[in-house]
Amino acid sequence: MRLALYQPDIPQNTGTMLRLAACLGVGVDLIEPFGFLLDDRRLRRAGLDYADMARVTRHRSWDAFAAAPRSRLVLLTTQSTTQYMHFAFAAEDTILVGRESAGAPDAIHAAADARLRVPMRPGMRSINVALAAAMVLGEALRQTGTWPEGLCHDDVS
């Protein structure tokens, strides 16, 4: 399982997702350009010392990321009709989140093998990208039984 961030804008969200990935043992793909420098103090503050433990691969562009070998690309988007809880995840999936300011462009929607949404109350625009990533990663790890240390939903007492 991997988490990919497409041209992230907000360092605090990126730091939070790096921390999440480090804690869950999920690899991260960072797709440039970023809306901040990677040594931004806000990124460091949100990621704490956990961000340094994340397994990160940087990609200089979408084209560089797209050329790298991987399994299914699963895009989180408010434009989908498929709710993430009704999707069958695979342990090799890469879950992709778009930019906080603009989401993902049409070309990335077209490149995705699946597009999923987090359901919300009517009239709400979006959930914070880091929170949406956490919700979906949690479900994906539960379904695939790949929680850290071999834990899965049925093993927790």
C-alpha cells in the first residue's frame, strides 16, 4: 500500500500525511511541484520526528510518477460516485490525493484505475485531505489485513 500526494499545497497537511504513513508503514510518493519547500517549518511541526521515518519517493513531475512501475492507482475525489467503503482494495494499491486548492486535473482522473469519494452531508464541499487519506487508508489496511505488526480488525480485542 502506498499514499501519493499530487502537488501538495499546504505543508501542514503533507507533514500530517507523512506522519500517518510512517506510523502505518505505508510508503509515500510526493509528486512535484510543491506549494512549499520540503524544509518548511510547518511541515516539520506537523510531521514531528515521524516524517523522517516515512518511506518517501519524490517524483519531479506527474509524468515521472506515471512512468514508475506500480499497481492500481486509486484517486480520492469529490467527483466520484463510488464510496470508499464499497471498494475492494488490494495490498499493492496506491491511494492518490490531489492538491488542496484544486484537486486533481482531468488527465489524472483519466489515469486513475478507480476514483473514490468519502461520503459527506449534503452541502459540504470536502473533508481535509489528510483526514480523508487517513479514513481511506484505514479501510484499505483493514480490508487487506496489512495493519502494522500484522494487526487487522478481527485481531483487535
